[in-house]
Amino acid sequence: MTLVDSHLDALHTRLGHESTRWSTAKTDREREARRVTVAGIEREIQSELKFLGFGTLTPAELAMTDAELLAELAA
């Protein structure tokens, strides 16, 4: 795993953790704070991917599993 891969992996892991925290937030204020955090991480991932030359991916594309990605590439 390269430094780039590990950075993207860390961002995706953080996104998963923050998304879980968002879904379990108990107050409107906490939900809004988590929503802002998740949006920021998503922007950071998009920025990193653009920097690496991958262009802009949709949230659905970012959420694809390896199997889904391989099936899409094979189509």
C-alpha cells in the first residue's frame, strides 16, 4: 500500500465513522455538526481524487464495493 492509498483509505475510514456518528446523533445540533463534518470529508476525498487525476466521482461511485466496481468495469 502506498502513502496515497493509505491516505485515501484513512479518509474513507473516517467518513464511515463520521457517517455512523451522524446516524446515531441524538440532537439537531449534533446532527448538523456531523452533517457538516461528513460533507467536509467527502469534499476532501473528491479533492484528493481530482489531484490524483481520477476526476470527480459521485457519492454512489465512491460507495461502490470492489465487486460492484469490477462488474461495472466488465460491462
